[in-house]
Amino acid sequence: QPGDLFVALTDVRDGHEFVAAAFAAGAAAALVSKNYARKSGDGALIRVADPLHVDDPLNALRAIGIYARERATKARIVAVTGSAGKTGTKEMLRVCLATCGKVHASEKSYNNHWGVPLTLARMPAATEYAIFEIGMNHPGEIAPLSKMVRPHVALITTVEPVHLGHFSSVEEIADAKAEIFEGLEPGGAAILNRDNAHFPRLADAATRHDARIVSFGEDQGSEARLIGRAGLRHDGSSVSASINGLPLIYDVGAPGRHLVQNSLGALAAIAALAPDLIAQPAHRMNLQVVAQALRAMQAPIGRGASETRAAPGGTFLLIDESYNANPASMRAALAVLSRAPCRRRIAVLGDMRELGEHADRLHVELAQAVVDANVDLVFASGPHMQALFTALPKHLCGK
């Protein structure tokens, strides 16, 4: 955008090829390698020339991010990771904390080795609350990002069989997610899903980092607990919960049982981040008031966003879950489809990637979720989804 600093990162393409286009679009300056040759039309160039580091603009971007973190002295920070639900939980935290003060959060899914420092670099000095999404698909990727962010609260939504092509077990995935505790500020809190089978393993890891553990879920031992059954609707959910003993009733504006679960984690994180919201229940910004902001929660594009479209003879509802998929998110999407207010349900399913040798089995195991969702017709794409297609009742298979 006009006025931005363009950073010439190298990935599939070399960002230095786009410096001229960045200046044409109004960039204020470009951060480039020290060996970059100035071209006609280039504006101000900031060259990486630190002899202690590799000549890589990404290192400079990290340094900018670290500085931005240090100058935002008032910021209380939450970091979110998990096998599924990171972006939705980040958005819940964003809408809730916006009722309390100046909020800064990751855009889209900027959660990797360049997205996290970019989000840090963009953080205004006056930020009061910041939410960072941190992702991974290999061991060792979360720890350095968490150490940059230095969160006061670390939230793990769930641990599921994803990225198994890069891990030998789900336990190894849990250990990789637990790396988020390595950057936790002293006295920080770990927000963990007590309903997840890997809760004890994550709790042990959090304890080793002197974190205060706060759990969420349906389990009776959860500090943030669902009371009764959630009122699931096609357009959202009604929730009755107890957060650290404080009863709350609120609505989530986007549909899905998984969002109800993650709303408990988000509110537990807010209570840990800003304990006055519970300690002073009569305060105008108490947790009950903050929770009401979840009514405005909308499913992100590619993660459940829906729209009605015209078709010959009527309309159809399109539910967009195209961003990515794993077994947990696929089941959640099918459950949302099951509540869609329509006469006929069609599922168009593509391969779930990075599942390694377990891929075909994990695809086949989705068959019951398809049946339970009252799907009328399935279209499938990809060699692994072929395994699911073959396992489905024949009358569900689209031609």
C-alpha cells in the first residue's frame, strides 16, 4: 500500500524482482540485500549490511519486529496455536478485546516465519492488546516465533493428527505445539483444552515453563466450562458457561460446535490477560459485557464463510471451507453443513495434505461424519479422497 516499507523476501520467487513494482505502487522505501543493484524508478533503499547475520532481509524484518515488541510497553499479548481453530480463535479474541482497548492482531493467517515478524513489525507503539497466531508444520518452528512475540498468555486450541507427513506421532505434534511456552513471559498463563486427549502432556510442558495452567472445555474440571449443551443453530450458537466461577450467557455469531469450544478458550485467555474483568464484575467492561462481542463474530473467508447465490429455479447456500483441511476441521465443517437450512446438501471435498502414510486411513475415517451430516451427494477430488469416495454408500457418490 502507499507509504509501506517493502521487504524483499525470498521464497518461491525472489522479492527483489518486485522492488520496482512496489515503488510504482507507492512504497516509501524498500528493504533489500546489500548486493541489490539499484534500478531506474527505485526510491529509498535500506540495505541489509549487518556483518553478524546472513545477508537476508528476513533477518532485518525480524529485528524490526523485535523492536516493535519492545517499544509497545503497555501491550498485553496472547499467542494462539493448535491443530485447528487458530484463526477463528484469534478473531474471537480480536472482537472481544476491541471492547477493552486498542487491539492489534495477525491479518488473515500470517502465522509463519515471515508472517509473525511482519505482524510484530506492524504493531503500533500504543497497542494495549495484541493477538498473534503461530503455526507450524515441522518441529522447532514455533519456539523461535514465540520467543519473538513473548506472550503473556499462550493458548493451544487442540492437538489433532495433522502434518503427520512430518511427524511420527500425534504426541510429537503435541510437543511441537508446546514450544509456544518457550517464549511465555514470567508469570504467564497457558490456556489448554481439557477435553483433548493430549491435555496432560501439554500441561506437563507448561508446568516445566512455570506457566499457570487454565483449562477450558466440557470437562467438569475446566476453569472455563460449558454448562449444559450449546444451543447450536445454522447461523450461530447460544452458550451458557462458567469462566473461573463467573456464570456467562452469550451468543457466537458464526456456526459450529468447534467455535463454541474455542470461545471458552478465548474468554479464559481474556480473563487471564485482564483479571480485573472478573475481579470487578460491576465494572462497565466486565467479562459478561466483553463476551457479548462474540455475537459479531463472523466465519473468516475460506473457513466457513457463507453466502447465498442465485441458481436456475432458486438459490443455493455456498459454505466456503477452502483454505485448508485436516481431519478435525473437516468434521467440524461437515457438522456445520448438517445444520444448514436447506432441502439438499452437497459436499465437494478435496484431499487433506501432509498426512503421510496415514493419509488414506484418515480420509476413509471421514465416511461416518459424511453420513451423520445428512449429506445427499458427494463430489471428491484427489488420490487420497478417492479412498473416502470408495468407502461411502454408493447412492452418495456424485458422477
